[in-house]
Amino acid sequence: MTYRAIRWNTWDRAGQAENEMKATQRKRPAVDLDRRRPAVDLDRSVVARYIQLASLFRRRIEAGDWPVAEQTPTVDDLAAECGVARATIRKALDMPPS
């Protein structure tokens, strides 16, 4: 086998591997089904997220979803529910009531 034949054979195998990889990528769903979407949609607003969250938390207290005498959900639980960082939740909770 000549050098040129070896090079072509190597390139051909690399091309086959690349095509197989692309084929397996096409079989995957376009959306990651394991990843859950946050319960709250905060993306479609010009208002800062922590302000939106502070308003949401205030409405939950006023609606009775979070009774005044009971403990609120943890920062980690709220961050997972809303799909934001824990620091954003803390900043929302630190906002003074308006």
C-alpha cells in the first residue's frame, strides 16, 4: 500500500466517523427533555429579574400561597423553580416592600 493510499484510507475512515457522529446527533431530540423549564417566565420583560421575582413573591404572600406565620421555601428551591441563580433570589428577597 502506498503512502497516498494510506492517507486516503485514513481520511476516509475519519470521514466515516464524522458521518456516524452526525447521524447519532440527528437522532437526539432538538429539545433536552430532561431539562425542566422554569415555572415562571422572566425572559420577556425589560424589568430586572430580581424586581420581577420580588413582585411575584409579594403576590404569593398576599394571595395566601405563603402564609405569614409559616416558613417560605428555601433559596435553592426558589432558584430551581424560577430558573435563576441563588444570588438573584437573595436580591429579590432583600428588596424592601413597596
